[in-house]
Amino acid sequence: MIRSMTGFGGANAEVDSVKYEISVSGINRKGFEFAASLPRELAVLEPKIAALARENSSRGRVYVCVQKAQ
């Protein structure tokens, strides 16, 4: 488990012929905070993404952004 972090990562994915750009950033903080920006059709996944972030980081502000690629 990551105890604290400051960093950025990005990836691309394709699901059902739809391409997405994903970025994740983390900023060191004393507590844990999670925020996400997802397309409407993926909004149902936010609780699962938040749980994964929580499982892998005990502190910090984690921001996940998913956008349709153009």
C-alpha cells in the first residue's frame, strides 16, 4: 500500500470501440480524499474506482479523470 504520494500517470483504453484517455494524479495530504471526473456512461463505476484508490493509498488526494478520446 502506498502511504503517501505526489505524482501523475496516464493511460489510454478502448472499451466497446470507444477510446478513453485516463489520468490519475495524487497530491500528498494528511488524510485521504478522492475525486473523479467521468463520462456519464461510466459514472456508475465511480464507487469501484474510489474503493480501488482507497485500497492502494492510505492518504493523499487522488483525482481520476476519464475522457472520451477525440
